[in-house]
Amino acid sequence: MPAEALVGIQIGDEGKGKVADVRAASVDAVGRYQGGNNTGKTVQNEYGRHVSHIVPTGVFHKKISIVERGVVIHPPSLVAEIDALIKMGINFDKLLKISPFAHIVGPWHQLKDRTSEAGSDGTKIGTTGQGIGPCYQDKMGRKFAIRVADLLDKNLFLEKLRTVYEAKSEKLRRYGDMPSFEEVRDSYGAARERIVPFIADTGKIIRDLLARRKTILLEGAQAFILDVDHGTFPFVTSSNTGSTAALMYTGIPFDELRTVVGVLKAYPTRVGRGPFPTEIFGIEAEKLRELGSEYGSTTGRPRRCGWLDLPLLRYAAEGVHATELALTKLDVLGRMGMIKICIGYEGVSEIGAFEFLNLEKQVPIYETINVEPIDAVESRDDFPGWVERVIKLIEEYTGVPVTFISTGPERNQYIQN
């Protein structure tokens, strides 16, 4: 098992942080392959509670932790995260490795993102306002992109920073006030000093690890239903999120990826706009939101909550080529008294391309299940009957076994087959 990928197979916030933290203990390295600090993976372990934005979870286990070229980095935010982890007792010595090919998020990207989301022209899609989308736009546009490699030479970096700042300030003046160049120079210059020691030839590190038959966990951000090509466009993130993207961004050969863990929550949630066929409203939604603390890790926004959607889950599991599934927050669902599970859509036997393109028009067909709390569960045999019913439905619809079941927020609260 040289490489395994960990991918969310719903609409985000599936609990990837906990699963990654558990699995990181048994690998030699952890690589983050896409996204930026627009996402947050919550990890709760002996160090305390931490919301990881850029730094891979491998640092909690003293494992090599790689930030690959598919990630876009806001330097001041990365430094703030590093400082928070150091304060928790994490030693970064020789652990964190950042690809020189990763791209830099500038304040102009954040300004454009925030003002676009605040507009009333119908283009709002529900981003976090962190500048991730505009940074990827510049990456593809190639003209005004700054990469981590540019940090290596201080004088050349500051020169490039000024060139891009001046070009962007002229174009973005209509959006609002930009910080002065002096403020940007000081902020990014200080962050540069902290980040440069972590810049490394990550491609070579990965190749060396594979040559020595070491294991690598590839953790992504967001989820497959938010993939820019496979998701609910335009209400998606700005990068590819699936297992094939993990290989593309890291350069790992296809035959080295043996395991793809699809992570799902016992009930899906969504932050921002976009179709959500099984969304629930009113008192039921409020209860589920409060029981599960369903508020955005990055923004604090209340998440939209819904019932488990098996047709959409099958679409995603097939899309990421999942070989096993990790199920989270069953303990939350067990306190609802009664739940529903979408077992199909009216008039639709399976989600194909055209059904997915019209997802907002699909009408769910539900199975209703009475539930009870799952406190003090030590093995799968201890679960009440409703849990086995839920797991059986998931496995039947996806054709993929559920091998990991989270039973609470702590690192040791899980059952694994």
C-alpha cells in the first residue's frame, strides 16, 4: 500500500480531519494535494483541538508532511497556522515540506473574492472569501502568478510582488481599497522569512519514499461533489478534488495508489449555495445543526443540513474510485430520534450526467428509520439495529465496504474493521 488517498464523497465537511489524523499514525508521510486555506479540517487529539487549513495532519505524528503543487498558499495565514501548532507543542523540525511549484495567494485575490461574493449581480456562489478562486484563475492565466519558488530570492520576490501589485491595483481599484504596497511588502516579506526553510523538492521526496516502499497518505480538501469538473458547477471549488487529482498534483504513478478512502458523514451538509436535494429545514434542521455543531470551520457560517443521499453517494464513490468508506458522526444522528435516508429519486433509477446536471429538480424517495443513541459502543457488535441498517444501505448502494466508523469527536472514538 505505497499510497492511499483520502477523499470526501459528499459536499464537504465530512470529518476528513479525524480520519486523516487516525490514518496518519500508520504511514510514513502525509501529503496535501489541493485547495487552500478556504477549508478547515478539524483535528481533536492529545494536543487539543486544531483546525488545519494548509499544514497536513502528519505533523501530529512526527511524519513528513508535504504541501504539494496543487495547493495555493496565503503566506501570512500559513505562518499563523504554523505558530498555532508550535504553541500546541508541535515540532516542525525537518517535517514540513512545501513544493516550490505551489502558488501564492495575494491580497488582491482576497479583495476580488470578497467583493464578488458581496455583489448583487447574481454571480455569488458562496465562497469563503479567502482569494482561492482568483488565485487559481491567475495560475491558469499565467501572467500575474507568483509561486513559492519566487520566495527563494528575496530581491526578485519583492520586485515581482511590486509588479503584480501595481498591475492588480489598477485593475481592482473599482472593487475597493487595497492595502498599500508597503503593508503588503512588510507582511509578505516577514512571512517569506518563515516559509523559505520549508521549501523543498517535494517531487523528489515523494519518489524517494516510493522507491523505498514507504507509505504516503494523500489528503485533499473540499469534496468530490465540489470538484470543479465533476461537481455542481458553478457552485464548486476551483480545483480538482478526487483521487486522480491526488496523483496528478503529486506525480505518483497510478499503480502506486492502492487504497482510496471515501469519507462520508451520516448526514450531508453544505456551506454556500448550490443544489442539495435532501436538504431539511425548520426545527429538524436546527436540531441536527446544533447536535452536530454544524458551523463552518473557516467562516463560522451555519451549514445547511440534509438526510443521507444514497444516489448522490454512489455517484461520488464511483467518481473517486473508492475502495473503502469511512463513516463519521453516527453518534450525532443517533440523537435525532427519527431519521430519513434517500434511497432514490422519483423517476430516476441512477444518477447519470443529465440527472446530475439537473440535480436541483430531483425529488427524493425516503426510507424512515427510528434511531437511538449509540453511547458506550466498543465494537461493531454493540451497535443497535438501526446502525447496521444504515451501513447495509450504504454498502449496497455504493458497492464499497464501510471499514471505519467514528463514534465521537475524540481521536480514539472509532471502530475499524
